Amino acid sequence: MITALISRKGGVGKTTTAVNLSAALADQGLRVLLVDLDSQASASLSLGVDRADLAPSSADVLLGGLPAAQAVRETAIPGLHLITASVDLIRAESELAVFRGKETRLRGALADVAREYDFVFLDCPSSLSLLPVNAITAANAFIVPVVPQFLAVTGLKNLIAAAERTAWDHGTRVRPLGLLLTMVDYRIKSTRRTVDELRTEHGSLIFAIEIRINTRLAEAPAAGQTIFQYDRHAKGAEAYRLLAGEFLLRGR
């Protein structure tokens, strides 16, 4: 199954989820591929890749026609492989425009390599520009990380509908696997009310597991490590272990 992580807003824990959910599943003995599609390469850096070593990247696959298999690299996590991103993805909007089928280029590129994995995750930039559109048309499902704050939760229904419509318009089907509450901080008085409102409005579409604010989780990317490498006993690590279990149930 190919799962895209999408959001119109930055700073919602999307890359943290892509990296640590991938690692949690690999820790269970599953074969996982993480594809970094964000020009900031945050997922790649979080897995210990130096900026000087990002090439070949997803930019070479999408823009240069490099076979995806040649861009795949191992990580320090057994069973977790990575296609890095690079700053060259900044050119994607303009350069993809010259290709016929520009919205489905990633789907074609991943068709063969995806068969070698139990799960493929696509970490997208925060928008619904051409790169996330490519991810949506390549994916079977998508997850939307949501911070339970007023400005972060508006427009969720529109985002879900836009993603489903985008896939349909390009001859594919994609389903919302769930909305994931991230960076949940119950020390903020309004958080409980916002969480309750989200669960009332979206029901079972909201993951039962919540990813709460956790210092160790925030520190891990700077060390180029997943939370399981950095501190596998942290509350953030336990949250992503539990999320992996719920993900497997939802993905059946």
C-alpha cells in the first residue's frame, strides 16, 4: 500500500509522522520505503543523510527520468529504505509542466519498486501543488496530520474532498485513511474542546491514537535519528508504536 502524508499547513508533524511511522513498521519486520518529496529534505535529514549526500534524489526520478530503484538507499533502520529529496525539487512545478501526464509521473516511476515493499510512504510539501498531486495520484490512501488548534483545523473536509477529486480526475482512487492528531498539548485550555469537536465532526476518521507534545520527539531530527534510535523508551516512541498498530488495522 502506498500512503501519502498531506497537509495544506506546515508545522503539523507531517514529516515526524512519516519518519517515525515508517520506522515503527520496519521495527515490526516489515519492508518500508519512505519517499521524500519536500525540497527541504526534512525526512531525509531526520534519517541521518547529510545535505551533501542527498543525490540521487526524488528530483532525479521525477525530473531526470532516473529509475526509482537507482535512487533507493538503505537507512540505519533495518527494513526501512529511503528515496531522499533535494533542493532541486523547487524546480518541480515549472519543469514537470513540460511533461505529458505531469500529474501521474510519480505513479509511473514507483510502479515497479513499490512491489518490493509492504508499505510505501510519501512525505509531501505542505500544499496541494503539483508534487502533492503526484503523490495523491500514486497513492492508495492518505493521512492528514492535524494540530488541534483553531487555525490548523479549518478546511479539513475541503482538503479531503480535493484529494479524492484529484485522484478521480486522473483515473485513480485514493481513500482517507485518517486524520491524525499531532502535537497535542493538553496544557492549553482550548485543546480538549478542539479535540472533542474534531472527534464529533469527523468520527471514526480520526485516529484513536494521538501524538502528544514530547521533548524527545522534537529533539530526534536534529540528531538525524528516529525516535526509536534516539530514545525508544520515550512517550513519543510508544505513541508511534501504537499508531503503527492502528495503521495496520485501518489499512486492511
